[in-house]
Amino acid sequence: MKNTLKKIEKLQILRNSMNITYKNMAELLGVSKTYYWQIENGKRRLTYEFAKKIASIFNLKPDDIFYEEF
């Protein structure tokens, strides 16, 4: 659970650093604001394909956001 929180925090930090709202992210990803909020808050599982879409918004690879080295 602790790693999940780190990943979520990293995604929120990235989104906030670019002044992108939940609504903006949802629009960029082609989903509802609620759906995106659930992803970012760990209420919905994230598929690899969706992780790639999110990462592309930040010009990153999914591992840069969603993978924590131990």
C-alpha cells in the first residue's frame, strides 16, 4: 500500500507542476473526470495502456511515473 501512495503522489505532483486539473487530464485522456480521479486516487486499477497514455502527456515513460525502485 505504501508504494501505491508514492506512485499516486508522484502522479499528483507531476500533474500539479504543469497546472493540469483533474478535468484537463480527463479531457486529454478521453475519460470522465471521475474516472481519472479514481485512477489517481487508487480507487480504480490502472492498465498498462492507460499508464502509457498518462506518461505521454508528461513526455515520460510509464516506468518513470509508476515504478518505484527498491
